[in-house]
Amino acid sequence: MKATNLFVNQKETYIYLERYVNNGSPSGWHKKHTTSYETNPFTGKNSFKLLKFYDEQRHIELIGSNELLEFGFNYAHPDSINSEILKNCGITLEETDFEVSPISGGRTMLIRNHQNNLGYLKLTYDTSRIGRVDRQLTYNHCLSSYETCNAIKKAIDSNQTLSGFGIQLEPAARVSFLDNNQDTYEWGVIYREYSPYPYSNDEVLLVPGFSLFGKDIKNPEDESLIVQFIKESGSDPCEYLLSVLKMIVDCYWEIVISCAFHIECHGQNCFFEVTPDYKIKRFIIKDMDSVDKDIPLARKLGLNTKWKSYPFMCFDESIYYYKIRSSYMYDFKLGEYLLSPLISEVTEHFLLEPEKFESYIRNYVREKYLIKLPHDYFPLDGCWYNCDNSERLAGQKRKYFSHDNPKFR
């Protein structure tokens, strides 16, 4: 993708970036379990209609408010035409009157031509796994998304956070409780807004995090977008990269300190707002149902520890990996999946030393943020942790591995 073409047709450009300027997950699991060929974001159709089913005669829970979720029916992925759960429940599927395009994860859809809504529907996907995990959205997934989103919005509104980041709000969800062979299957859908909050009228393009350093599948000879942005803006590569890195870590740590949350901040769960002169204005986070709520940290910082969704996505000493969770989310998910690829892409192209950027961020985080946190926030052995590259199977503990010399703290 040529940076000079980004603003020609912004909606189509955005979908193109999501689907094709995308190296996929570093774990490789996006190739092992995915949606059907026709609906896969890498190989499928540009757009298609969702399915829906009427659930008025069943128990439902509405969380928040959005008109798309208030019509007496719920939504299903086109692949769910083969859903055994829906068949067992005697549910008939029919097409919606609007089309959607899949974004990178495969089960979150950008609404294309609905007259009143430009946003996303994040769907339950039940016919297989996507990546390494099941993709059911339960009531607790949906409730946690809503609670987490509201807490971050409140922190922004009360000026507890910096102005260099925003959030795609998730103000509503619908959950249908389906009787399935003497069991109940919770079929949830989350509505996500398109325009990041705090809302702005500035002319900007949303660029997925992974698209800054990803290769264009259809135009592999094109330079990465972050390299093009630096060149087209006439910026100093060091200053440009440092500005982006600080924007990211500021967002991460401001949320830790103001909410006691760990956001899962890899390249698929974030955006960058880019201006027509190729400057990065804001860092945008999304996917609130995957955010950790750190209960002991909240207690120490005097923050909220009471959540209706408890114990879902609430972590404390009873969890076997609690003491390394902070490292896993920051050093591994953020550091290895977002910070390191950005540093590598810019330093390799402009012949810079990556260690200098790692050292700068390491000192920046220590001096600005770690002094505000308990001394045992990170593992006391001084190591950073990642996990095995395996599927997440019910009842099976994941293995975690320690490494010396954290790069970014």
C-alpha cells in the first residue's frame, strides 16, 4: 500500500489494511484454525450479509443500548449456518438486510451499509476455533467488555489519563440463552463504535497497529507504512519512532495506574490515527472483553475492586500465574508483539541501533510509571515471561518461561 493513496477512499482503505497489510499473528495460529475460505479476512469476499435469528421467546440479556441489538433478534456469522448448537435449539437463520466486511480477527465485522450505524459487531463463532481458542461470547464476556470500557471512559473524562490515546467504545451487547441438550449456551454479540472516543472531527485515518510494520500481501514490494510515513512527513526517524513508542507505553501505563487494568495490547487490538501529512496523532485501543482486571493492584492503588462480572477476567493471588501476569501482558504481548516489531522495522530501514530505543523506553517507564507502582508489581526475580505456543484447552495449565533482561522496563 502506498501511503500517498491512503486518503483516497478511507473506508475501503481501512478494510484493505485490516485484511492485506497484515503479517498475521506471530504465533502462526491464524493459519491453523480460521473461518471458511469465503469469509476469511485474508481470502474471502469483500463483503457479505450476516445471519440473524429471532430470540424473543427465549431468555435474553441486553447490556447497554444500541438499536442494532434491540429488534428482537441476535446475529450469527455466515459459517454458523452449519452450527450444531443452533440446529439443536431449533433455530432458523435468515439474512440481515445489511452487509459487513470481516476485519483481521475473522469474527468481528465492520457494518457496511446500515443506514444508522457505522460500527462493528463482534460475534460468537461456534463452528470451530479461530486461532488457539474458542470464540464464544458469554454473558460474562459481554458484561466485562461493558464494565471495562466504561471504567476507561470515566478515567478519560476525569482527566486521569493523557490526551494521546483513545478507545473504541463498546456500549452495548446482546446475549441469547439457548437451551442445548439440557445445557444452556450463551450466545453473545458485542457492538463496538467506529469513531474513537474522545470523539474528534479531525481528518484522520485509522491504521491497524499491525499495518504500520506489516507487509502488503498484494503489493509486497511496497515499503512498510511507518517507513513511508517517516519519509513522506519529512520527519527525523529517531524522533518519529520515539514519539510513537512513548504514545503506546503512555496509554498502557496510564490505564494500569488509573484503572488497575492490563490491556491486551498487541498489533490486532489497537489502531493509530494518522493525519493527511502522515503524522500519528493518537493511539487507539479496542477489544475490551480481553482486558485483565488486577484486583490486588486495584486494592493497593485505592481503585474499584467490585465488578458485576467478577470473577471473569479478574486476577488475584488465587490464579496460578498471577505473579507473572503483569510481565506476560506488558513484556510479551505489548513488547514482543508491538514495540519490538516497530523498532525493528524502523531501525533496519534507517540503519539505527534498536538497543538505544529499548534503553530509552526502559528508562522512561522506570522514571515515569514504575515508581508509582508496588515494588512487587513485576516478578521479583527480575525476569520477563512468555508462554508456550499451544492451544488453550479447558482444564489444562499453560506453561510460562522466564527470560533475563526485560527490554522495556
